[in-house]
Amino acid sequence: MCGIVGYVGSQESLPILLEGLRRLEYRGYDSAGVAILNGRGLIVEKSAGKIAVLEQLLAASAPRGTLGIAHTRWATHGEPTTVNAHPHTDCKGVIAVVHNGIIENYTTLKQKLEQEGHRFTTDTDTEIIAHLIEKYFDGNLERAVAAAVRHLTGTYGIAVISRDDPAKIVGARHGSPLVVGICDSEYILASDVSAIIRHTNQVVYLDDEEMVVLTPAGIHTTTIREETVSKRIETVDWDLEKIEKAGYPHFMLKEIFEQPQSLRNTLRGRLLLDEGTARLGGLNMTPAELRSISRVVITACGTSWHAAMIGEYLIEELARVPVEVEYASEFRYRNPILEPGTVVIAISQSGETADTLAAMREAKRKGARVLGVCNVVGSTIARESDGGVYIHAGPEIGVASTKAFTSQVAALALLTLYLGRLGELSPEMGAALARDLGSIPERIEGILADAEKIRSIARAYAHHNNFLYLGRGYNFPVALEGALKLKEISYIHAEGYPAAEMKHGPIALIDENMPVVFICTQDSAYEKVLSNMEEVRARRGRIIAIASEGDDHVATKADHVIHIPRALGPLTPLLSVVPLQLLAYYIAVERGCDVDQPRNLAKSVTVE
Ligand code: G6P
């Protein structure tokens, strides 16, 4: 969701704030703003639109000052207009606040503040924070912020500055991430490390209900009840190169092409080929505890939910443990049964998704052990899990998830191998899976070498407004993921379906204007999927098939065939999803869409 950055030090703050905002733009990009303190007081500049619009506005008269805060917005309350853009100020225009999250009790607070004489100028929930701080301000900003946030329900990560206590930034968090970068006499507050990494890799993560005061002399951390807390300085292993485009036109394409490497990173040191198993150091469970798992519940959102579905198929087939997959947003509110022996796995690239975090906390409240499968090291879900697996895919910036998905699936395959070999999975089958998994990266290189062919298919189909994606078994979640990729970035309506289920509804939609993407690899359901293909052909649907290398028969039924290398059935999704990512990417480019920052979406969804 929204991105926050704050700077205090000896340099001009504006260039640092704007650069930080650009790094965070993937979190939200409908409007942006800055607030800077200098000898003339508090200067606030903001505008609707992307950060480039704000930069243009500031090019003419850049506010100077060595302390400031900035924000890029993904609107929740109030349209994405200049007025509703952050920072928001109090009645006197001397306190400025940027906020990520949602204040649920803002209507009640607003009414009360209005009765007390405060005047509101925006439709946002955030503005009440500025007025609450104004109400409690007696010359000390952190005391006023602490008093104000104790009245808030909902989620917030905030950064606050004031003309009347000018040498500091105050940050506070509840449910929305905040991290402080520690440099020499300079400090940066941000909603994630991408805005910090150019300056330092030394960071302090705030936990819920914690606050931080940043001054040029140092940082001081407390709880929102004003008790001092001492925090550990952690080292982030990202570098700048990893968060830049490296010559690619879009982050998404770069990340698709990074998959051989990101998967190698996921697998590194974890595959034990001779023993036909995997080593996962971070589960924090003994083999005996793992053997006693009677049920697994996997909870996630979006693309991570699709990875979870593949995890269900893998764990049930190969480790023989019953698995349920739940949308985190449903799980958290439906009083799920978590009997002893159930382990909950929360999958999240960002490790910050509000629904997944809430689902995980609900599971913990009910006494379940929770494992996290996360990409972002130090993220909230990673820190609050009892153990887990980092996927090590590296920073994913494109809003549509690609390399994180394949690394999540690979991590789940590792977990399956490990669990399976503690139970019924034979050494031979374990060894075959481990070998196959280990050579997936080079087979993805083969698919990527075919990108031009996929691009030409994309050109031929980019004008269509509907797509259907069909697959069976392990390729059913891949169909869902392929459809999600297309709708996210090209705004084409696309549905994923189990191929056989097509005849119970979607078949009514099929005519010569309906492209159907079949994932039709030669596994157990191959013949059945071919029959489904015939059913589409008979209704003059246009067919793009993803087929196994060497399968020429499919070409007699499909308009276009994209061949992918063969793999063991359970590992096929790691290959079959790649052409679908490329297809979605090239169609979106063909349609002139903003691939990395699709409309209305955000990378990290920290609101419900
Ligand atoms: C957003 C992103 C998706 C992502 C989902 C879950 O919707 O746009 O790409 O799959 O959130 O995110 P997570 O970080 O929890 O995997």
C-alpha cells in the first residue's frame, strides 16, 4: 500500500525523499507529497498522479531543508486528488502527517474533533491523526503522537513532523510496517527497505505499538505507552543493483528472466540429492514434531494463494498429510477449527499482507504453530512466525508477482520432500524429485529463450477482451495464476478453470472470439485435457496450448503451441507458469499498459 519516507540529517532532504518515493512507488502511485521543515516553517507540496508529476511541480521551486517526510498514496478513504494526497496537516498547518493503513474509528474521532473546533479539509481518515496530535501537543511532538495514536483503532504506520518541535521526525506503527535506516548522523524512516538501501544496510524494524524519534543525534525507540525499548540493528542483504531494472524495460520482465537464478537461490544448500530429501534449517521443529503433524492449513492471498494450492497438491500426494488452503481474508473471520496437530503455513512474498498477517495471528491465538513462507527478510509475518522458509527470491518490484511465485512453489516442494521423507516417501522417489527440482532452473532458461515466439502470439491476441485458462491437476492452479497475471496487468477479463469443469459454465462463452489457453502437459490427465480441447475447437474457440517438449500431437488441435521441457508431474507448474507470465507481459505491453504499476493495484496490501 502507501509508501512512507522520512529523512533527517545534514543533507538537503528533498532529493533523498523523492528518490525514496520512487523506490516505494510500487506500493501505491495515485498521488504523492512531501513536507519539509526549514527556517521559514513547514512547507507542504503535493499532487495527484504519479511521483513524476510531483517532481515536475517541485522542479520550479524546490523547498529546502534537512528534515522532511514524503508519501506515495494508494487511496482508501477519499479519491486520489491533490487535496486528499498526504501529508495532511492540522488546523494551523504546523503539524504534517503521512500515513499507511486505515483508521477504522475515524468517523467517531472526526465528529468529536469537529465539536471541539477542528476544521477538516480532506475526505481522508489520515487527517484526523494530524488534528489529534494538534489536540495533545504541548511542545513535545513524541508525547503528542503517543497520546494521539492511543486513540486510534485500525492500522497505521505514520511519520510526523512539526514546526513547533522542529528537529525531529516521529514514527509510530500498528499493523503497517516501518523501518529505520541508520547512517552516520543521518536517519531514514521508511515503509520498506527499498527506500533505505541506497544509503545503508543497517536497519531497525519497528514492531506493533512502537514509536521512534529520529534526530540528527540518533534514534530513540519506545512503545506507544512511552516505555523505552531497545532494538537490535539488523543488516539487510539487499543491494541497489537488485532493486534496479538492469537494462530491462520493466521490472516484471527482469523478474521473469531472473527466475533461473532466483530458483537457484531458493534451492541453494537445501537439496540433499543422495538422501533424496531436503534440509530446511528455519522450521524450528524437530523431526518428531514434524512427523506428528496431522493436518496442514495454508493461508495466503493473490498469487501466494495459487502457490498454496500447488503446495496442497504436493503435500497431500507426496507427504500424505491432509492440507486445506484458505484465503487469508476468509480464514481470519470464520472461526476455523485448529485441532492439536494442525500446522498453519502463511505464504506471503512481502510478509506484510494485512489479511495474511491477521490470519496468522488468529491461528496463533488458537494455539496453532505457524510457519511462514516469505520473501522479505525481517518482514512482520517472518518475524511473527514460529519458524519457516525464506524463499530468497530477492526483491520483487513489479506489482504482478512472478519470481516469488516460482520460488514459493519450490520452497513448498522442498518442504514436501522433507516431510515426505520423514514419512512414506521412498528414497527413490525422493531422489528423483530432488534431482528434478535441482535442474528446473536450467529448463526455465530454455523457456525464456523462446520469449520471441510467445511475443508474436501475444501480438496476435492482444486485442481480445476475454481469455479462458484451463488446466487439470497441478496445472489447475497454474491456470488460475495465468489468468490472474493477464487481468492484473492488461485489464483483460480472464478466468482460470479446471479444464473438465469448463462444460459446467464457461463453455457457454466459447466462440471464435474467445482465446483459450490450455496447459496440456503430458501427465496423468493429458488425454482428458485433449478431449476438453476438442470441445473448445468444436465451438470455434481459439486455442493456445502449453505442451510438453516433443508432443507434436497437440499441434493438430491447437492454433498455437508453446513447448516446455518435461518435468515430473508435481514439478510441472514451475515450468508451465513461465510462458503464461511472458504471454501476460507481452499482451500488456502490446496494449500500452503500465506493466509494473497496473491501475488500482499495489504490491503490498497492508489494508484489509
Ligand atoms: C497483492 C499483489 C499480489 C500478491 C498479493 C499477496 O495483491 O499485487 O501480487 O500476490 O498481494 O501478496 P503477498 O506479499 O502476501 O504475497
